[in-house]
Amino acid sequence: MIPRSSIFHRLCCACIEPGDSEDLRLQKSLLVLVSGLISIAGILWLLICWTLGPRLSALLPLYLQAIVALNLLVYAQWCNFSLFRITQLGILLLFPFVAEWILGDFMVSSGLILWGMLAPIFALLCLGLHKSIPWFAAYLILTVLTGFANYAQVDTNIVASAVPYKISVLFFALNFVTISSMVYLFLRFAIGERNKTQSMLEEAHARLEVEQAHSERLLLNILPAPIAIRLKASDETIADGFADVTVMFADIVNFTELAAGMPPGEVFSLLNHVFGKFDEMVEASGLEKIKTIGDAYMVAGGLNDNSADPCAAVANLALAMRDWLAEDSALHSRSLRLRIGIGTGPVVAGVVGHKKFIYDLWGDTVNLSSRITSESKPDSIQCDATTFARLKYRFVFEDPVTLRLKGKGMVSVWHLLGRSGETPGLAPFVASYPLDIDISNAD
């Protein structure tokens, strides 16, 4: 097991750090890879040359090996990639020209300066478009200067050459094949790695879209869709006035006393069962659930265009909620009952807070609906005068009563019984003179 802190381990990993970007990982891998391949190429160059006859000096490949190895060790010790990148590109650029100057000329060295082209190519991959230009310019300048020098000394070099012409031609072919292959393989490797990175980014983007859709669903569970869209588009305060909204409160009768003798988990399960069903009913009715307050459930109609007649939709919802609670077999042992209050009129709606925000309603209509609910009897649905006026020809009501409500004075309310034609023995009733009952409420 090689220690992660060892120089050899860092060299094998190209000193790649967990926080490195994919582009930086690619640059480190490429430069360490090319360092190893250049060293191998130097050895092979010497072996082939000796096998074919000429006994050239081993100093050039040895120098190349030493310089590359030293550069790699310095990089593995301090992991300074910026320094390693510059020095390695400098070696790739200068060493082929130095080797050619030592060997003689372009023909004798079999075009060794072609290897210098690796420097601007890797500068393009590791430094980018603009920063690679000086490296390419340096390669061109060194090539032109070398060409002029060879032209001036061509006769001398041909006579003094220790490398036969056939061997030079062979190495020309080898250099072209090797350089072309290396450039192709490096570019293929770089493009392959970037394709992998692109694929990873696309997968991450797809996961992000899934998470975003999940977050939007959660947001839509908290806020109405138009409000959620406005909230995502702007940080401005959201507060709107509505002239005609029907507000309903549904309160579970004596739930506090019932819950006192139940384990917390059972209380939660019971409320989740009841309110989960109410949520389904509200969504099917095209209304907006506003919030739950303990064992109370608040709904509003008229905040959106999902219902053509929100007042009637709220009344139908109230009847459906009351009937379901009485008929659900899972709740028979609990004998749960509702009292419901409905009011219609102007409200102000908006988003409260910056963290854990909620969408809420304010106004006299909300207060009236809440107080009507608190004064209702079990299984009763009490409506204010505006709601009654909207529904009196389509729904069945009892004779009205007058309640004394805190902050409201004497208020007439009507007990909703059911839809017209669905309640045997009853017909829509319009009261001319409501009965007066004085009931005071502390709150």
C-alpha cells in the first residue's frame, strides 16, 4: 500500500487534488503523460539508431531523461502546477532545437525540431487560445533561425555527418509518424476526457432539473402557482387586494381534548389523514388551501381563475368535507365532527416573511369567517349574508340567526344544509326577518 502522502503516489495521481476542476485535472494528466512518453521516446530513439549502425552519443537522451525526471520530482514534491506547466512546455520547445544544433543540421537530425511543435499544441490545451500564441510564435522563430543556420552550413554538415543518409531518411519517417501519432492520441485523449466531463455535466444538469422540479412542487404546495412564479422572478413584496373572495374555516370539534389522550404519533397520523383528504378535495375543486392552524383548516375561493363560481365551489367543498368526515370508516371510532364558517368579501393576500414564508389572507372577511366558525355548532356550516345572497337559489338554508360577535356587533348568519334538490322535504328558503339570538364570544 503506497502512502497517499508519498512523492510516488502524488506523481502517479499527477498531483490531482479533490477540489480541482475537470479542466485542471485534464491538464495535469496530459502533462504528466507527455513527460513519460517523451522519456520513453528518447530511449527508443537511441536504441533504434544503435541497432541500425550509427553509434551516436547517449548524452542527449540521458540529458533529456534527467531534465524530465528532475522536473517531475520537483512537481511531485511541491505540486506547483503553474511552475511545472511552464518548465515542461519549455523543455518540449527547446530540447528538440538544442539536439538538432548538436547533431548538425535538419537533415542529419531527421527533423527533430518537429518535436518542438508539441509545446504550442500543449500550450493550446493547457493555457488556452490566447496564451498559446507566444509558444507558437517562439516555435516559428526558432525554426526560421535554425533553417537559416543550416542553409549557411549545409555543405560542411553533409561532409561531416556521422549519420548515413538512409538512416536520416528512416528517422524522418519515424519522427513524422511518432509526432503525428502522439498529437492525434493526445488530442483524442483530451477530447475524450472533455466528452466525459460534458456527459457528467449533462447528468448533473438532469439531476439538477429533477431537484428543481421537486423544489417547485414543494413551493407549489406552499404557495399558489402565480405567486410562486412571481416570487421566483423577483424579490419584491407580494401583496394583492381582491374585492370578492370566499373564505372558509373548518375546525375539528373538541380535537384538543381528544388529542390530549393520544400519543403524538397518533395525533399526527390522524390529522394527516383528515387534512390529506381535504387537500385532495380542495385541489379537485380548483380552490386554494391557505393554511392549517392546529386542528383548523383554511380555504379560499376567488384568488385564481380555476373555478367559474368560487362561492358555490366553497359551499360544495364544505358539504363534501362534512359528509366525508362523518362517513369515513377509519374515523368512526373517533367520532370527529366539523364546524365550518364561510364569509365572502374583500381580502388582502400576500407572502409573509423571507424565511419559512407563508401565503396568507387578511381583512374583515377573514375575521368574520373565523368568528362565525367559532360560534358554529358541530356538523353545522354557517354563512354570512353575502355568501347566502350568492347561493340562496341553489342551496338549502335554515332560518337565519343573529349572533353578537366580538368586534362585529350583531351579525346575521345562515346555516347551510345542502344543495337544492338533494335535501328531502326542504326547498331553498329566503328569510325576510332573521331571528335574533344574542351570543357573545370572548374571541
